[in-house]
Amino acid sequence: MAQHSAKGARFQAVTANRLTDGEVVYFTDAGHWSLSFSEAAIADGAEAAEALLAGAMPADFEAHVLDPYLFEVLQDAQTGYQPASVRETIRAKGPTIRLDLGKQAIAS
Amino acid sequence: MYRYDEFDHQLVAERVEQFRGQVARRVAGEITEDAFKPLRLMNGVYLQLHAYMLRVAIPYGTLSSKQMRMLAHLAREYDRGYGHFTTRQNIQYNWPALDRIPDLLQELASVEMHAIQTSGNCIRNVTSDQYAGAIADEVEDPRIISEIIRQWSTFHPEFSYLPRKFKIAVTGHKNDRAAIKLHDIGIVIVKNAAGEIGYEVHVGGGQGRTPFIAKKMSDFVPAAQLLAYLEAVMRVYNMLGRRDNSYKARIKILVHETGEEEMRRLVEAEFAKIDASQMLTVPQEEIDRIAAYFAPPALQELPAASASLDAARASDTAFDHWVTTNVVSHVKPGYGIVNISLKPIGGIPGDASDAQMDVIADLAETYAQDEVRVTHEQNLVLPHVKLDDLKTVYDTLLAHGLATPNLGMISDTIACPGLDYCNLANARSIPLAQEISNRFADLDRQYDIGELKIKISGCINACGHHHVGHIGILGVDKKGTEFYQISLGGSADENASLGDITGRAFTEDDIVDAIENLVASYVDLRQGGERFIDTYRRVGMQPFKERLYAE
Amino acid sequence: MQSNRQLIKDGTLAENLWLYLEDDAALSDTASIVSLQRLEDEADTLRARNAPLGVILRAGEKQGEDVRRLAPFLDMIQLVAIEFPVYRNGRGFSSARILREELKFDGEIRATGEVLFDQWQPMARCGINAFEVDASISLDQFNQAMGEFSQAYQPASDARRGLLWQRHGK
């Protein structure tokens, strides 16, 4: 998979896809999976990121989601946190060519 | 068209039940994702960026109107109102929920369709010429042997866990519309001096990271022995193909590393043993049984010209253009082959809505002998339409955004789903296709440019066939940002060739200007009636490159 | 055979009477499965020995061992174990068919390694008649998997002729 690498990133979040329908989900501070990137827990630094990922993968995680992983997010003065890569931006919003589909459709 | 007998029905039904059990075991937590993944992949279920994706097989690209209506129904009921026709003549649904896929497959089975072997390291859907049975000068309808190959390869006990995926394409015509030389096995139907039909077999073509044009392994394999020959190729590959590196696991690498001569010797030795056993010699009765399903439809005896068509063309310029670009001569006088472009200006290549699929199904039923074809260039075909009916068909297509007169033109782009959907992609493909299409929206300009095949892939796996585009575009990822590399001079037809990379890649902002620049070079350089590819083959890379990278 | 495994042979639970023998382990009178290399190196000794002999075809890194190397020794072996290192590696399906159909081997062909539920039936079609399966698998589950498909389109090493022939009584 392309654009997964988060090496050297300061801020990271954990994402996965939901088992039953494949929906993109984010691991939250409350220890749940959310459909919205805005609710994602943000880890500051490599150690916090590893801890966040470990928290997202208890023994039974596969009953709910597929393949949790870390990805880089950037801090933006205006909009708060945003995914760093095009790939994760598209996952967080939906296809750039169909604004009526994916999470962006629900948001608008 | 082929119709299932009781055994075909039973096997597909058993497969649906098998998959239903697999999904139930996964959702109930009885099997891990590691164990489930190969099972879902064997049935065409991928996990993409936003959701699961299901790939449904359309054997050799042939559909009945009933099947097309089912595809529309599935798009409505299980997806978000559309489907995506692919370069492998299949359809993909982008949003089905995993726990509903068994029900979807059960509905699909009711119209004799399935998702069997649309993924995994097995023999995939056999692809063929979209004009099969409708075009003049065909040696034999390629769907006959394609159906025999489909059956032989379905649940093949020996070849379901090959080193890598395996694709077979068949053409029955000297003009290759199935890109057979870019397949693991490409078959050309030929006639020998005695007038007997046989098969010329090419092995080891493919695209991806390391593209190769297939090597001709045999000039003539008799019809009854083709399965024995194919089994020999498969066995040599399964025994000797590399399993240590998935990038070197396709048969093209085996042929390349073994050498053409040695590969031929190995295949012939294996073939001799299998053939001697007679166990794969296909009975003539079975060839005849399957051939009967592909007998030419009962078309009327009509004059070659249609007065009503001529009148309509004279009074409607847009219609006239559409007939010129999108309608191809039929073997039967008074009929035409209608190409339905799924490349509206600025649209998404290969996508069709549920409503559009229903409209096409209705047209096929009323005007085209109940048949629809899918092309590897992501368009659809109504294979048998009376010239007298063309205007009516056109008007309906036009009303549903399906009458873009751009077949083979610069806006008739192949594009993979790219980073908008695909888990493997490095860059987006569809937005580029849309921008190019919008830039060259003016049809007169497209007609002046003439045939120009642009093919766009969002990663090195080359699902968008960029290696064989007259202009190929490959998306690459540089630290999370998209870049696009251009190649020139590729071709997927009977004179197949691989494109040459021009040089450094372009940004998203620059790439359409770069394409415009290449087109301008061609227009300046062309002589007589040369197409882009002809000019490139005559003058080579240098003049294009100089202008492309001029400061 | 690993301790968490059980043997299903010819459709029924069976006691495993065979020992996998390391290359440097001494030969004994126990039924033993040796490596292909050892079979070739010590053929005379093995032939003189008075106990059942089997051989394992290893999957190797790049390419598995060639089943046709067994040709000179078929008269002295009663079992061939085929290693399936991961479910994806289906090379052993061809090895089994070559053993049955070309080399006419009629002893036990045993699948060992990572084999998935849905692979048993195609393996059986290729001539494999013994399976080392996870101890948690019941015979009922095994038989259910073996009956998932009631028809086959193509012939292989089993009795099924293939629908392309069967439709015409061939």
C-alpha cells in the first residue's frame, strides 16, 4: 500500500476499515472507532503513536475492523489537524471525482 | 449466447453457499482476517480505500439485456447507483457491504453470472473481441473457445493457487481488439492450409512493473487439443514459476528468464504427455453444443444502404458524426455495430449509472438481438443494430448522456480507478482523464487530431494500460504528492508495442499542458493521413521530447 | 507430524504410523519419511532396509523440489509427503498430479503444511489422499468441505470426468 509511511512524522492518528461494510474509521481518545476524522485521537511523537496503535489493537480488534495503521497528520492554524497525504485526505473525505459520495457527502 | 445447463447452475449455486459460509464464519469471529482474505479475494471481494469492492465477471464481455438489468438492479440495491466497467470486460461495484455480498451473489446467480475467479492467483475471466459474431472476416466466433476455456478453468483443482494471477484473451479476427499480446496467454484463431480451424498461442505477455509482448509458442494447435496445450503451459508455469518474489511471479518473467526456445521445449514435452493421455481431448459434440449457442442471430435480409439513415445523417450533423465515429460495419448488410461511449466529455471513464444500464438493456432487447458487449477500452457495444434503427437508438442514447461521438479519439481515455478508490494506487487517474477530456472537448478538434489512445494508470500495476497507450500516463507518488510520468508509442493491437518514457515526471498542474504540447508536436510533424502512433513510429522520441522539455 | 495435527486418510481419521526423519538421524525399522536428498544419496542403504519408506518434497525458497526426481525410486517408496508452506503456494497440486498420472504412483500422497478448509477437495482431485489437518477439525467438517462442489468441469486425478465430457457420456 502506498503512502502509509509515517516515519519522522510528529503528529499521527490511527485509522482502519470497518469489518462489516469497509467504512473508513478512526480511533478516538475515548477508545472507540469513529466514522469522522475530526474525532480521531492525535498522538504527538513516536512513542505516543505506538501506544495509540497498541490501544487500537486489543486481542479482539479483528471482530470490528481491518488492518489498523498509523498515518501522518499535519497541524494547521486555521483548520486544526489534517491528513498529510493525498491518500489519507481522500480516505477521510471520499472520492475527489464524486463529491456526492463518501464522508464529504454526509458532511455537506 | 451461452445458457447454463443444470450443472452450470448447480456449481454457481454451490459457490454462493460456500462464500456465504465463509462470510458468516468471518463475521462470527470463527476465522481471522488472515484466513478470510484469500477466500474473499478468490471471489472478487477487495478492500479498497472507502469500502469493499466487488468485481463481477462478464465472460468474454457478453451480456444479455436481462443480465444488464440485473447489473443495474445490483447497483441500485447494494451499491450507490452506479457500476464501473473495467479493462478486463468486468464490472466493479465500489460500495457493497460485506455481509450483503452473499445475497448479491445469489441474485447474480439467477441470471447466470458470478464473481468466481475475478481475483486471486488463478485463471481469471477470459476476455475477447467485443465485435465477436458481428464483424466481417472473422475466422470463428471467439466466444466458442472462450466459453470452453471458461469452463475448463473454473475451479480448476490444479491451477487455483498459481504463482500469480493468469489472464487469457482470444481473438478470432486479424484486427486484434482484445490486446492478446499483453496477456499471459493470447490466442489467435487461425485457419491452416487445409482449411481447418486451430489456435495460434502466444505466451508471456503482460503489463505491470515489467511489461512484455507475448512470444508465439505455437503456430497451430488443433481445436480438440487446445485444452491439453493450455494445461501444459499452466503446468510448466505452476511448477517453474517464481514464488519467492511476487513482482517476478508472472509467466512473462518465467518466459523471459527461461528463454523462448527452452520454454517452447518444456511446453511441448508436457503437451506430448497430456495429449497422449487423451483425457483433455474435447469431444466434437461438446464443441458443437457450445458453438450452437453462438450461432449468428436471425437477422433480416436488408439492402446494404438505408435511405432513412442517409436522410437522418443529412439533416443532423451531430448524428452524422456519431455514425462516423461510433458505428462500425456489420458482417450482415443493413446492420451496424454500435459503440456506446462511456467517456462523456469530463466524465468518469467506464462508469454507468443504474438508469443508464437499464436504458442500454432496453435498447439491446428491442434493437440489438438482446445483446450487449463490454470492451476492454471501457465502452459498451450493441452488436447487431439495423441501420434503419440507428437514429432511434441514437436519440435514446443521447437523452441519457450515452451518445458521445468520440470512439478512439483523445477523450476516449482508459483510466484505472486510481487513488480515488484503489488501495494500491499512488496517484489519481480519473481526474486527469477528465481534465484531458475537458481540454480537448471541442469535437472538431478531436476529429482533426484523429485516433489517439491515451491510457492512464495510477500505479505501476498498470491497470490503466499506460504501457500500451499511444500516450501513456503513469501516476507516481513522491512523498505523498502525485506526479505523472509520460510514455509514447505504445499500442495494444495486432502491432503491439510498449511505450518509451519521455523523461522527468510532471505535476498535476502541468500534465495536461504537457499532453497539449505533445498533440501540438504531432499536428506539426504529421504527414498525409498519419495517426499519432504512425508519426511517432516514423520520427521517434526526439522531436516530441525536445519540445516537451523545452525551457 | 506436529502434535496439534491429526491425520485424515481416505476420508477417515487414521493413526499416523510415519516418522519424519531428519537427515542426520539414524535409520530404524520404523516407517520413516526422509528428504529427497537423502533418498538420492542413500538409495542403496534405504533399499536394503526392511521397513516402509516415504519421502517428503520440500517447497524450498524459490522453487520446490522436482517430483520427477522420484522416478528411479518409485518401487521402494510407499508414501510421498508434499509440503505446502503457505496456502498460496499451489505448486504441490501439480506435483501430486504428476505423481499419479505420469509416474503412476499408487501409494499414499500426503499434504502437510498450511492447507485451508477449501483446499482439501481440489487436493483430493489432484490425487492427494491423506491430510495432516488441525486437531480441531472434525471429520464432519472435513467431509463437508470435501463435498462443497458436486460437479467438476475438468478431469484431474480422480474419477470425475469433467462436465465437458460427462455431458456426452464420455
